[in-house]
Amino acid sequence: DAGVIQSPRHEVTEMGQEVTLRCKPISGHDYLFWYRQTMMRGLELLIYFNNNVPIDDSGMPEDRFSAKMPNASFSTLKIQPSEPRDSAVYFCASGQGEETQYFGPGTRLLVL
Amino acid sequence: DQQVKQNSPSLSVQEGRISILNCDYTNSMFDYFLWYKKYPAEGPTFLISISSIKDKNEDGRFTVFLNKSAKHLSLHIVPSQPGDSAVYFCAAGMTTDSWGKLQFGAGTQVVVTP
């Protein structure tokens, strides 16, 4: 299996622009997680899905952030409008049942 | 509020010696703990885990110890190898909470020198 796939790997955008991050989980995994890593806050869970349904979005920082999972093989994390403080590395991870989570390589986002 | 803390941001150890990474937590409801390893430009990868019903779990060169009364866990790597140079994250979760809702520490950068 190719593992968790994230795109783009790097994104540079200007403040106010919309940013869409994409994730393809490992086939057969029924959990999908979005994390954000920053120097200040470390690695924090933003939202996660089970069988394409959002289970817990308490980590989503504000209404500018939204996530969707239209099917078992695709999820998006959208930031609209983006702000410089959103600059971070965003990880997607997937898991099956109650097994460990497998992380993607991350998307490094820079908002100018 | 950080409920999982790794107070040592970095650790340097000689090849062949033991690496000891520490992690403290504040929430007594956490009942499973994991260690992840992360190389630059890659996502974290699972290393080893432990349930609160155990005080030790071993997997090859990696051993995790859990001291529930002290709310402390540690990861021992013996012997340390150059390929172990990475950032190590401690994570904690509650089986009574939503599965997979992990809280991570800030990470410890390990450098193994020849």
C-alpha cells in the first residue's frame, strides 16, 4: 500500500486566500484524522472521522476551518480565509478499528 | 492546556549507549500511551504503545515503562543507533473517550552521535 497520501506537500499563499489540503487514507481504514503541528502548540488534533462521518471537531480552531470526507478514500481540510497564524504543517492520518494511526507526510503551509 | 509534557526538547547520546526519553501527563483518565518517531519531512510513525494495565512493554531495542502513580512514562532505546536520530513524540488517550483522540507532547529531538 502507498500509505496515506497528502497533497500538496508545500503550499505558499497570501493572507485572505482559500487553501485546500487533500488526503487519501490507506484503503480499508475507517478512521481519518487531521492534525496541525506548530512550534507553539506541538501536534494537535483538529478533527477526525469514522466511516466518513465527523466524530469530533472540537480541535478545529475557528469557523475559517472546515473539513469534509465525501467518501472513504478522500478528505479535504479547507481554510477560508487564510491568515499568517495558520502557517503550520498539517498531517492527515488514518487507522482501522482500534489500531494505531498511520500518518501522511504532511503539507507545509505558509501564509504570507 | 498541555496535558502531555515532554520537558526535554533535545537529547544527545553516543551510539551504543542507552537513550531515555521522558513524558509526564496530568490527566489520570488517560489509559493508553504511545510513542511515535518522526524524521524530517515525514509524518510520525508508530513505535510502541502501552496500556495502563501494564507497567512495561518491550519491542526489540525499545522498552516503554509506565508509572501510573507518578503519571510518568519513559522510552528506553538500547543500544542507540544513528538511525534512531529523530524527534520522538509521546501521546496519550482514553478508552472512555472517543477512540483515536490522542494528545501529543511537544516532542524530544534525539541525536545519536558516532
